Amino acid sequence: MSKTAKTVVRRQKLRWRIRKNVNGIATKPRLSVFRSNKDIYAQLIDDATGTTLASANSRQKDIAAVAGTKSEKAANVGKIIAQKAVALGIEACVFDRGGYLYHGRVKSLADGAREGGLKF
């Protein structure tokens, strides 16, 4: 197995371990994070019905147009997902880091969501 494949398998095992304990409902959805090499994506998910309530990513025109580091763009994604959540009447969520370590872009997204008004 290549080094990349081992990393993917390791992260998948971490995701499964986290998802055993992290579950979202309509009043307190799960804030799921996916991080690629260039971009970052966030979704508010209601696991009871299996629906996505809101989503934001760094490929959106208003975020991609702004120059800055990937961490700054992640913070902007966090602020936008928080604005969408507040517009839906959601004040709290459960953070799902998706198997990634809680630092760098993942931490920036979480801090941006907190600045935007989400509690977790």
C-alpha cells in the first residue's frame, strides 16, 4: 500500500470513530468539514433525516475573489456558514472535524463560525 493510501485509510478510521459519538439533529446539526489541498468545504447536516441544511465552501465566487491565505479563506467559510445557520434559526451545532487534526484551516473555520454566532 502506498503512503497516500495509508493516510486515507487512517483518516477514514478516525472519521468512523468520531461519527460514532457525533450526531446532529434539526435543532443542533452537525457541522461537517472536508479539506482538500486547495479548498475547504463545510456543511450543516441533520442526521435524523439525512439532509444538508446549509453549505459553504472556498470555491464560492465571493470567497475565491478575495486574496488571502487558505486559513483566511477557511475563516471566511466559517463566517458564511454561521450566517446561513443564523438565518435558518440555528444557534448551536456539533463540530465534526472529519478525521483532520484540529489546527490550521480546520481551526480557522471553527473560529470563523464562532465569530459568526454559532456555538459548539
